[in-house]
Amino acid sequence: MHRRLLLSGSCLALGLPARAADTWLLVTPEEVLRDLSAPRRPEAKTRGWPQPGAPEIVVVQPAASGTLRAPLTFRIRFVPAPGAAIDAQTFRATYGFMGTDITARLLQHARITSQELAADNVAIPPGTHKVTLKIADSQGRENSQSFEFTVA
């Protein structure tokens, strides 16, 4: 019994991400440059977005105002409508105008639950950045939230 517990604990320890004090890149400088150099078209307005009863996405950190210094902390809250639950498996994140998918990279370093996403020590090149988050609830209703921030 103790051997089994010790063995399973050891396996879990091997699967843990890097220490919390380690910084990691949300996007590479090359991805930022590629996004900045892409031709710009006006953003399309999506009718009916968000869907009625869709979950709310609340960006707690990083602050949208002022100039920030890396590394950053991300704190995102998910608020379902009454009678629904957040489906954390539907979480998606994209970067910039081109919508570069950064979901896997973010989830590799973040903690996500049905209530929040938390990521510490987020390194990102200087500049103004846009991240778009998307999540759905147990009833299939989706919401998307974009936020911009500037890093010195």
C-alpha cells in the first residue's frame, strides 16, 4: 500500500510543470513581429455575441490601463449563468490580430478550473498586445473576451 502511494506520488511529481519562479514566453518575438506586419482589415462585428446566457469572462489581471512590466500575472474569472457550469475543456486563447493559437502554451503553465485561469511569471516582449479568450458552459453557450495591455 505504501509503495503504491509512494510510486503514484513520484509519478505526479515528474509531471509537474517548471517551478513557479520560472518565467515562460506567452508569445515569441517572432510571433509579435509577424502579427504586427500582417495587413490589417477592419475587425468584423459578430452579431448576437455573446449568446444569451453565455458565461462571463472577467479579466482581473493584467490591468488594461497603464504600462506593465514583465513578468505578468494573468487572473481570469469565469462566471456561468444560473443553472449552468463552465466547461474548462472548451477554453481557447489566441494572440493578436492574426489569432495565433496560444491555448496549449498557456495551459502548459496555467492552472485552470471551472472558476478561473491563473498564470504566473508570464514573459512577453515589450509592446501592445491583444489576447482573446473563449469558453463555453455546460449548455454549449460560448463567450469570447479580448483584452489589450502594454508592456514596457
